[in-house]
Amino acid sequence: MSKLSRDDLMSLETYAAERAEFRAKVLAHKKNRKVMIGEHCTLYFEDRLTIQYQIQEMLRIEKIFEADGITEELDAYNPLIPDGSNLKATFMIEYTDVAERQAALEKMVRIEDKVWLQVVDFDRVYAIADEDMDRSEDGKTSAVHFMRFEFSAEMVKAVKQGAAISAGIEHSAYTASVEPLLQAVRDSLAADLE
């Protein structure tokens, strides 16, 4: 999957005119890229379209229109686009109650290392998390982590041929799994692999 360049982005003026339609398209696309693992953890799988939307929103919110600022956003977000042999996701620990979330984050230190995907008949693939910076520190973890799941050529081939994918977490404070992923989600993720 190719990375985004300045040519792929709309100007602020064009984006303002097309935002509602583009946003609706992205939200419909994202429905098949979300995997809830248990009640409080979710993987939001990223691809070129979801990252383009994120960049467009950042440019709009920050009113960035100069070349250097646009390049900074591209440099920050392009690493979240899958490279053909992997799936990339934003992992979120979600509790509505602030005190409950804080207590959970204190119990879930290094949970990001215990999140896995599995192509049927293959070993689990554990997330390579937070390559940009460590987000677990001082007795707690962050509520947001960025993850890469690197697949072997054989796994990619199996997924492309229709193999099921499962997801899960096996941490002492949180264990849950989804086996297998819904077909529509599996198919959307398969499109990320080359």
C-alpha cells in the first residue's frame, strides 16, 4: 500500500467543501476495520484511506497550509499505513468512567505486548507496539497504542486465499479473544496485504 504524498491531499478550501461526503465515506469504510476485544479494548485498523482522513482533519483543525507543516503531518502519519506484509492498528483501552479507566491502566502495564492476531493454522502474531515511543511507564500504560502485526509470506498467502483471522489479548489483567473475525472485517484487512 503506497504512502500518501502532498498530491493525495485536498487543499483546506477543497476539503471544507467536500468534508461531509468524504467523512461519510471514511466512516462507512471504518465499520469493517474495528475489532472489539472484550468490553474495553478495541483495535482500529488503519489503511491509506483512514490515514488520509486523519491527516486532512489535522490540517483542517490546525489550519496547516504551508508545505513544511503538511510534510510534518505526512511524516507523522504515513508510518501507520500497512506495508503489504503487515496490518497496522490503533489500539485503545476504553472506559467511560475516568476512575475505572485509571485503575485499569495501572493493572494493564505492557498489555500492548500481549495483543495478538492469528491466521488459522499458524502461530499467533504478537503486536510490535509503539515503535515511535514507549507508552507504558511508571506503573501504568497509556489508553492508546500504535501496533504493527507482521505476517510471514505464508500467512499473507493464506489470508489472500480466504483463511480466517482471530484476535485476542492474553494479559494477567485482561484476557479476551474474537475467534474468528467477522467475514467483512477479515476481507477488509485482507486488502491491506500484498
